[in-house]
Amino acid sequence: MTRPESELTPRQILAELDRYIVGQAEAKRMVAIALRTRWRRRQVEGPLADEITPKNILMIGPTGVGKTEIARRLARLAGAPFIKVEASKYTEVGYVGRDVEGMVRDLVAFAVNMVRAEESEKVAVRAKAQAEERVLDALASQQDPVAPEPRETLRTRLHAGELDDRPLRVEVAEAGVPMMNIFSNAGMEEVGLQFQDMLGNLMPRKTRTRQMVVREALVVFEGEERDRLLDPDKINREALDRAQNNGIIFIDEMDKVAGRESAHGPDVSREGVQRDLLPIVEGTQVTTKFGVVSTDHILFIAAGAFHISKVSDLIPELQGRFPIRVELSALTRADFVRILTEPDNSLVRQYEALMATEGVRLDFQEDGVHAIAEIAADLNARHQNIGARRLHTVLEKVLEDLSFHAPDLPGRAIPLTATYVRERLGDILQDDDLSRYIL
């Protein structure tokens, strides 16, 4: 559910996050405060508002405990442009690889798509009406001249679906052929995209005649009419504003770029990546194909396990740009029980809905849920701790046979008990090597 930031108090944000994420109360409180602080900044009048920097957050905790989900749900709740990137995929300037400015360009592109979708909904009724008129024009021009049907008769039949499968020759716009990308660096790529857009504006789009049925023509025409009714400049301006003031960038695997690389070998220095990230997080201007965007007030949420490296291994300047630190706790057996049952999108509800599509009623019993949670917690303790993701692997193995045979079992009710769970995992759990690789 998307709500304006002005309506979201920290307490309401926390309550909404609790619907989908179990535990991690401190982390959820921190992101709720950070989101509300950003709204407060926009209420401050005068030049002081520009001096108030975002309260960026650094989440510390093992994989699978909810770091990404907290950030993603926060963005969805506020209707904010959001992207997730991995710090380890970037390289410092001078090496072949992704430029750190690419994350800002991706955020702007996401914002443009978001605004375009919203504006498309606003013109949907007009676009549909205009598409209908174009179809009626085509039908009228191609009907039998000896006994033509009146336009209103055609309209009535069109609304009734009687003409859906009638063949029709229509003029449709050709899709533009993308120009070969001869630029490798991200900055030069933007130059190439802008040059391509400029050529596209100078050269009118060609049309060609296609044969299709009326039902398909309505869809094609509606898409063309939507594009015609949209104002690209307005969309770009709104998208840039949202990206600059509402955007959230989640930088995962921050611990992978902490510290220095070995002096031997061709590896790119981790410190170099940090120094390239620094101006983006501090605030700079980034050129995109939609315009220049400022990163001064984008909210950055960084995350990492920090098992081997420490937060203090980050360069001091970067540490200072993440004033809010929060440590997420590892998940316990009790947490797994809650994750399986409490959230609105819990795994239990998901699997019940999936099996219901086959006419099979899957009934998770309380002891079955506790058995799955206990096995997942035990596997995390004995092997690598992958957090709540372990529940997916355990449940998939438990329900493997049922998923395969479900189409042959319509109308059946399957109680998922602790006995059912252990029967299907017994051999694997007894063999430590098998459980390591299968679960």
C-alpha cells in the first residue's frame, strides 16, 4: 500500500513494516525515522533546508535476516524510486567495469518508468476511446461498399466483442532500431543514448501496414495513443525531482569493498571503489539521458555482513556519510515460526495459494510448521547461516513430491504435519553431506 510521506509517521511506518518483516525492530525504527526526517527537511523553509543532509543508514548483519526486504518495503510504502545494487560489482575509475554513477542513472530510469506508468493511467480512458475510433475508421474503410454497416452499429458490435476476430489491415508505427553501442564506459554510454534520441527526434517514425485481428489492433492502437497523449518533458521533470528528493539506493555487500586489496595480482583496490562511491553519497551532479540529477538528498542504505572485515575498515570519509548504524540479529527457531505464519505474504500462505490452483488444499499443521522451523534453524547452525532463505530450500524439498503429483490430486486435502515433514527429509537429515548440498 503506497501512501504519501506526509501521512506516514514513524509509528505507522513501523506498523506497516511489521506486516511483512518479522523481528529486527531496531532496524525498522531507524529506517522509519530516516524516512520521516526526509519529509521534515522538505517542510523547512529557506536555505537551511539544503544544508540538512539525509540520515543514511548502514545495516550490519548476516545474509537472509531482512536487510534488503526492509529497504524494499520502505520504498514501496512511500512510493519512492528504489534500486538495489551490489558494491562488489563496481570498479574504480580506470578499470573496465561498472561506473558507480550507473546506480544513479538506474534510479532515474526507474523513476521515469514509475512516473510514465502513473501518467499512462491518467490518460488510459482517453487512449482507449481514441483507439476505438481508429479501429472503427479502419473497419468502415474496409467493409463491403455494397452494404456498409453504420458506424454506430459497428461500435455496438465492437463493444459486444462480435468483431474481435475480424481481420483488419492497419497502419502501425515501426519500432526504432537501437543504435549499436560503441561506447564502453558508462559516461560515454549516456552520450551515445542522447545522440540516438536526438536522431530519433529529427527523423520521423515510419509506419507500415500490418494484418491483425480487431482485438490485437485495439491493444496496439491504445498503446500508441497513450504514448501520443503523454508529455515526455513533464515525465522527465517529475522523475528527476522524485529521484533527487525521494529516491532510495540500497548498496548491498558493502563489506566486500572494505579494507585494501593485496598488493599482488591484478585486483582492483577496494579502497578505490570506496573513494568513487564517496562523491555519490556525499552529493554530486550526475548526467543522465533524462537530465542532470543531484544526489545530495537521495537516501542511501548500505548493508553488509561484516564477518571478516569491520565497519572501521571503510575509509573514514565514507563512514561519516552513514551516521545511522544498526546491527540486525541472526534469526532463531522462534523467528522462523513467525516468518512462516505471521506476515501477510508468509510462505505458508504462498504455498497454500499455489496448491489451491491445482484444486489441492494444503493444510499446514502447527507441529508441521514448528518442525520446518526447527530443521531450518538446525541446518543454519550446522552449516552456513543463510537466514530465512533456508526456509525456502526446506519447504521446496518437503513439498517436492506433492508439487509433482498435484495435478493428479484435485479435491484432495493434504495435512502437513511434523511426521509428513520428517518422512520426506529423514534420509537427507541423517546424511550430513547430503543435507549440506541439498538443503
